[in-house]
Amino acid sequence: MRITNNICDIFNVEKTVQAKLVDLKNTAEYQSLHTVFTLVPDYPVMVKTNEKLQEHPDHLVMVKTNKKLQENSDAPSNSPLPLIKISRVLKGIPQSPHYFQLRNYSELAREKLIAAWDQAFEDTAEKVHDLMAKDFWINARKLWKTMEDLQGMGYNVIPIRRRLVEKTEVMILFKNSKLEILELKNKAENHRLERSRLESIVMSFQMRAEREGMNMVRLLGEVDQKEKTLPNYDILMESLAIKQFDV
């Protein structure tokens, strides 16, 4: 009989506990906490009623029945804000940045910083689009660094990076062409110097040839003069032929 009474008492206590749990689940505090913690799946529900814990298999919820619960709910929270991907289109490019580095900032600060990062993305896209040959390498180096920072925030920089790569390839071809032109100019200058050297040599030989020609003309003139005097020797020979010997 005593055992039967004990069993009945146990069933009554269990029913009382179950009823209290049902009442607890219907409270606003429990519903609020349940809404927050059900974002974390695959954990058992832990319901704290004073000092006792009871497990439930779906989610983890901690419920306090003392007065500190209301005070804690009204106090400002220092926990990081949830990461929310914001999808939009910037400069025709779909974006879903995560802003992981901004998770510890307040909502107002995050809004300001997000607007600044969006502006930085748009400015970078415009600068890449308008990038010209003048000061290309200096500006391109800065843009590469900015795109790395934007990518760290989760921005899709692949299209503008591809455009910068295309422009870089064009600039490499342009640079190689300038180097080839410079090399050809150097070769042309070497040929000009060699031509000047040869012309100088030729001019020297021409001057020498002219001198030799002048000497030749002078000597030929002397030959003509000598030849003109040859008949005089014939006359002299004839006069000697008829002249008597001197005794």
C-alpha cells in the first residue's frame, strides 16, 4: 500500500513539473529567448528552472526565472552585430559583401562605413575604366592595393580586375614597342656614326687623291716643257757636226 502511494506521489510530482514547464514555455521571456537561440541548430534545449536543468533535443535555450533576466534584457549588448550580406548592384556588377571586419561596430557606424566602402568601389571602378597610358604604372599599383582591400570586404572585384589586367597587357605591349623603337634608334645611330667615319675616311682619301692628281698634272707639265726643248738638241748636234775640231 505504501509503495502504491509512493508511485502515485511520483506521478503527481511529474505532472506538476510538466505543467510548470508548459506554463514556462508560454511566458514572453521564454518565447523571446527561444526565438534568439533557435538560430543555432543541432543543440539540445536547456531549460533552467532555479537550479534544475532539463534537456530538449532540438535547440539550446537558457531561461532564468530570477529578476536579473529583465535587467539583462534591458541592458545594452556588447556582442557583435550579426553578419548580414547586402545584395545590390554597383557599376553594373552584382555585389554581396560580408563586411566581416565591421561586425564589432555599431549599426550607425556600420551604415557610414558601408557607404564609404561602396563609394570606394565605385571610385575604383571609374578610375580603372578611365586609366590611360600617362602615369599608368603608378596609378595601377594603387588600384591593385585598393582592390585587395575591397575583396577583403567581400566585394566582387573580378570584372574591374580583369579590365585592369587587359589594360596592363596593352601597356606591356606598348612598353615593349617603345623598347623595340629605342633599340632600332640605337642601331640606326650606330650606322650613322659608322657612315660618318667612312665618309671621313673617304674624304681623306679624296683629298689625298686630289693632291696626287695635282702632282701628276705638275709633273706632266714639266714633261711637256722638257719635250719642247728636245728639237734644240737636234740643232745643237747638227751645228757640232759641221764645226771643225779645235786644235
